[in-house]
Amino acid sequence: MTVAFDFGAILNGYCSDFGRSVFMGDPVPEALAAYETITTGNKAVMPQMKSGQITPTGVANAMRDHVAERSFTEYYMYEGLGHAIGLEVHEEPWRKPPYDDPIETNMCFTLEPKIWKPSVFYVRCEDVVVVGPDGARSLTHAPYEPAVVA
């Protein structure tokens, strides 16, 4: 069984957003593989998030392609990759079509891929990242290793 959580906080007027999945008992191997897919996906798309070089739609498509390479397309929640974040927790542009203006330095976004196989597992991993000239870096300092509660 998996338990997913999503937390937010506000500091000095700016919002944050954070989420992970926790495995209760021995994880189903397919659920672990799905979790590894989304965490490696976050790591894979951050270097692509270079200022002026990619759009929010492009980031969403890069994650979709990463998930497809690992055979989870059927269960991947493409529409929910993330959003801009700042004074509001959910701001435009969202990480999906039709947001096709290039992202720029200092823009903050969530990366929150989710894979859901109904009645089997639901995994998510949400981080806030900031765009730079050479890619994005995570502002979230939480591990990607799977958390298992016996």
C-alpha cells in the first residue's frame, strides 16, 4: 500500500509545495519501479530547464517521454506535472500544453509527476525548483529514496 502526501507552507509571503509517497509494508515491485521512474524523471528534466531554452509544455513532454521509456504511460498522470509557484501556490504557467512561452531565470515551478495504477498503487514526488541559465535546481531538500514503514 502507498500513502501520498502533499504539504504547503508560506514564508515571507511566498508559497512552497512538497509531496512524496510512503510505502506501508513491503512495496509491490511495480510500485517501486514507478516511484523510481518519477524521481529519476525529476532529476532528468531539471538540467533541461535552461532559461529561454524550453517551455512548460516542453518540460511536461520531456517527463512524459521519460515515463514512456520505462513503460508506465498507461498510468502516468500527464496533466499533473506541475505549476508555477510564488505569491500563490498555484500560478500560471502550468506544466502542460498550451503553455509555450520559454521559461526564464528565477521562475519557480513545481515538478510533481504522479503514476497511479488504481487499486494497486499511487506514487508522487513533488519538489519546487528554480530556473537558472544552466538548468533548474531544487529548492526542496528531501531525499528521493523510497520511504518504507514496516
